[in-house]
Amino acid sequence: RVKEEYGDLLFACVNLARHIGVDPEDALRRANQKFIRRFRRVEKELIKRGKKPQDATLREMDRIWNRIKK
């Protein structure tokens, strides 16, 4: 049931994109690229602190992530 509802949500998002003139694949690709850029910056910041992502807490990574977003 959850998968079906999630599929409906994705369908609605694609339909909205069509109505506002946005290529949904391009929008998703750009969002993925932005995520990758930000996460790499998080990794670099952690390296400066002598840590790897698996050594950091989620809270610590969230703080770095939020600072990078600004």
C-alpha cells in the first residue's frame, strides 16, 4: 500500500512539472548533483576535523550540512 501511494505521489510530481514547464528528469538530475556537491563538502569538513562520515554523528553532519546550505 505504501509503495502504491508513493507511486501516486511521484506521478503527481511529474504531472505538476509538466504543467509548470519543468523537465522532471532534468530537475531530479540537478537535485542529485546539488546533493552530491554538498555531501562532498560535508566530507571535506569532516576530514579537516580528522573524521570520516562513518565516524561522525548524524547531528554533527546535519550541522555541517545546514551551514553549507546557507
